[in-house]
Amino acid sequence: MNILVINCGSSSIKYKLYDARQERELAGGLIERIGEAEGHTMHQVGGKKYERNNRIPDYDAGIAQIIDLLTSCGDPPPIETPADIAGGGHRVVHGGESFSDSVLVDDTVLAAIDQCSDLAPLHNPANLAGIRATMNVLAGKPQVAVFDTAYFQTMPPEAYHYAVPYAWYEKHRVRRYGFHGTSHKYVAGKAADLLGRAKPNLITLHLGNGCSMTCIRAGEAIDQSMGLTPLEGLVMGTRSGDLDAAIVFYMMSQGLSADDVRRGLEKESGLQGLSGVSRDLRDVMGAAGEGNARAALAIDVFAHRAKKYVGAYLAELGTCDAVVFTGGIGENSSDMRKGIVEGLAPLGIELDESLNAGRSREPLRISTDASKTAIWVIPTNEELMIARDTVRLIS
Ligand code: ADP
């Protein structure tokens, strides 16, 4: 059963075609600069790359191009006709309080996603456009929406409420939702298998350009570091994460507009803002190694913030079976992993430095045998999770 997994950004489409029964990736690619004078497409199949530079006016044209590439590139192409695709799975960033699981798309679901657009104005409209385009191009094929927020709908009220006027919640839906749910759910499931426990207590860290942590009790998410939007929580590539909300109106009193402050906190903060070097941890670490003090500071602030959350989540859990690292930083940076869990041995979290230095595309345990809480590195696979949910719902 072939499933097309689609992740639409504000001017891009990432896609993968899966043989979902075998959990095998058949092809994939990225279309960028949708709506611009010239778009760019990079398609991969069977170890070969195909590039196209042509105008992609809208998402319908983008999806049509994906189908054309899937049916024409490769030796032989992975599918002969669009009819060989059983359905589509779509990443949707914000599901508000409406969705606690993935769903088959119908008109009610489309309307509910649209209603969440003011909570995620950069993402939901693009996600919606991608679903509609796939429905147009693959007429009659079922489509499934997989929400970044759904996994966190098990959070109890004391975790998801902000202590703000209650009317802000009732009238404006101001609460913590949590994001990166597909990734946290995937690695939590893997960790449960590896630990041989159906319902473990876990702390999962997804550290990429966006960074978030989840506190999982007996297999259910009970807290998450991201909030109303993905801006809250950990230090990220360009996002500030947690801050005193008064900074917003203080900086406005200093002459910045609301848009200036938003741009500052979303695009010019985090590793980028502190280091002044890059949002990419590899560059920041390189600069720190050459003696750049602000780059070193950025790394320290990043690790300090994550460590603080580990402590908070340990307190929520009482006992924790495993701390799990994933995402580009979590999977690849042994130095950052060390910075985050260093000094936690008295709390039962003890890193084995030689295991931590190892590299693997498979899950890797990096704690000592004596560590009460295991530490694992588990590569994430959000697209596979979306393909699995799609199969579950359309079967
Ligand atoms: P996204 O959130 O965009 O999917 P990724 O999960 O790919 O991003 O993570 C990107 C981050 O991972 C970047 O900060 C990058 O520097 C970091 N990263 C990737 N490989 C390494 C590495 N070997 N060492 C340190 N950081 C790394």
C-alpha cells in the first residue's frame, strides 16, 4: 500500500512516498519557492537525484509535479499511475483542542483546521492548501491529517493552563498545546519497545532547529515545553524559548513595533541571536572552539535551559525510565547531550562518555549500567509516523 506523505510550508512542499506495509521509503523530495517566478524541485528515487527549475504557481501545481516525478523518474518509477497511491498523510501544525489523534479528512475537519489558522498563521493555511491540492489531484483518495499538537491533548489542566485571565482561555483559546508531537510520539514508542515496557515514564528531547521536550507518564504526555505556539520553552536555532513576557512591552516602550519584537523573538534569537554566528549548532560549536565567547555562551544557555526542564520533568514524574534524545542536535551532538545531562548522576541519570561518543543510525543507549534512568539516542522519523497513522485510518 503506497502512501504519499506531505508536509507543506509557506512556500514549500516536502514529500515522501512509502510502501507502508513494508515501511519502506520509495521516493521523496522537496519543492521550494512555490508562487515565485521560478520554483526549485529536488526529487530522489533509487539513490538518484532529479532536479527541476520551473515555475510552480501554487500547491495544486506542486502536487501535480510530485505525481509526475513519481510516475516518470526511476528505473522503473515507483508507481505507474496516481491510482497506485492509496492515500495521503498530511502534517498539520495546529489542531487546537479539536484533535487528540490523526483523522480522516472531510469538510468538517477542513473547517476545524481553518479555525486553528489564527493560532498558527504561518503553518495551518499552507497545510490546508496542501490537503486541498492533494484532494484535487488524487481525486477520491482518502487523506489523513496528522497534527503536531494531538499527542499532547492528554496533558492535565494544571500543565496546560497559563495563570492568565480565564477569559483569555475561554474566548481566545490561550493555553499550552505542545508541538513536535509526531516526533515525540515516535521516539516514545521506540523507547517503550527498547525498554520492554508498554507504558514507561520518559523525558523526550527533540532538539533540531526547533527544540522541545515532553514529559511522559505511563506512556501519556503530561507536559510539554512548547506553548500556545512553538516559541515557548527551550532555546532554539532562532527562537528565544522562555522569557519574561514583560520583555515584549519593555522593548515596545524602547521603540520597537509589535512586528519588530515578534521577528526578534522568532527569527533573531536563540543560538543565532546569542552567538551572532549562526542558527546552526555546528557553526556555533566551531566558532566556540576558535575562542568566540558569545558562541560559547549560546551553547551554555542552550544546555542550561534543557537541563532545567529535565529537572522539572523528573520532579513531575518521580521516577523516570529513560531520557531520550532525538532531532539533528539530539542525534548528532554528543557534546550537547553531555552538557545537558552532566551533573545529574545524583538524580539517577548517568552518562557513559564512551558510549555517548559513539555514532549510529540505530537507537543507541548512552547511559552507564548503573544509571537508574537509561539515556537513549533514538533517530526520529516523523514521515514514517504519518504514513503509519494514514494506513491505520484508511484501512
Ligand atoms: P529541523 O528542525 O529543521 O528538522 P534538524 O532536526 O535537522 O532540523 O536539526 C538541525 C540542527 O542539528 C542544526 O542546529 C545542526 O547544526 C544540528 N546538527 C546536525 N548535525 C550535527 C552534528 N554533527 N553536530 C552538532 N549539531 C548537529
